[in-house]
Amino acid sequence: MKKIIAVFVCVLIGNALFAQKLVTRNGEIKFDASMPNLVEIAGTNGKVSSIFEQTTGRLVALAKVIEFKFKSPLMEEHFNENYMESSKFTDAKFDGKLINFDATKLTNTKTAYDIDGNLTIHGVTKKVKTKVYLMLVGGKVTASGNFTVHAQDYGIEIPSLVKEKFAEQIKVAFNFSYEVK
């Protein structure tokens, strides 16, 4: 009888801990490297995987580089083959932690939190600090935000022939919706 109770308690604790990890496999990341009045250089990836650990405030996101879609198939090909080298550097990853996060304070009001983490793009990892906006609506936790990156910081070479068409600061926006189970 004691063994059954011990197993039952372990299962309950395990479920409680597991329930604190929220997952999505259809998060979205958009980037825009466009210059005003020139061709749009923007891509969207709607198949981003992300885990949000409510107990620790840790947020991890993984994007397959080849999943970024563009208006022009040729632009998508150039992005994957010439700039991001997606056959060699298949993933972009962020691993960070929200500062002073308390899951019990999540509400239906969008609340800003600072997040510190490491962003890995093109095989190069850099520290990133930005804001994440969290909200609890309809049984889902949403996380959204934006920041900028510089291609040269991540070893991404833009040929001089087309360099004037690319923004020096690339705008990145993300939006994740986690199911609360």
C-alpha cells in the first residue's frame, strides 16, 4: 500500500512539474531587412517550436531556417543558399530567461518583461536583451516582442553589389501562443 501511495505521489508531482512547461510548434517569427522605397526583403516562419517554462521563466525557441517564406521564390532561394546557408546552418535558436517573472501574475493584460538570452544564427551566438510581452487569454499564454539584429554580427555576408538594398538593422518580431494544459 505504501508503494502505491509513493507511486501516486510521484505521478502527481511529475504532472505538476510537467504542466509548468508550455509548448507550441506553430510559433511565428518575421524579419524585415527592407530599405525604404526599395524591394521588400522580408520573411516569415510559422513553424517555430518554443518551450516556455512558467516555473523558471525560461523561454526557448527553435526555427528551421529553411522554413522562412518570402513573396518571391527567387528571394527565398537566395536567402537559403547565399546568405543563411541553410544546408550548413539549419537552425536559429534563442534560449533566454525572463527577469523577475511570476507565473501567478499572468492576466489578460499584456505585461512587459525583460528577457536575457543567447541568440544563435548562422552558427554564431550573441547575447540579446529585449522585452517580451506576456498575456493569458482564453486558456492560452501568448508571448510576443521584437528586436533588431545586424547581419555582420552573425557572420552573414551581404555582397557589396546588393548591400544598399539591405537595412543595416534587421527587424525581428516573434509571436508564440502556448496552450495551457
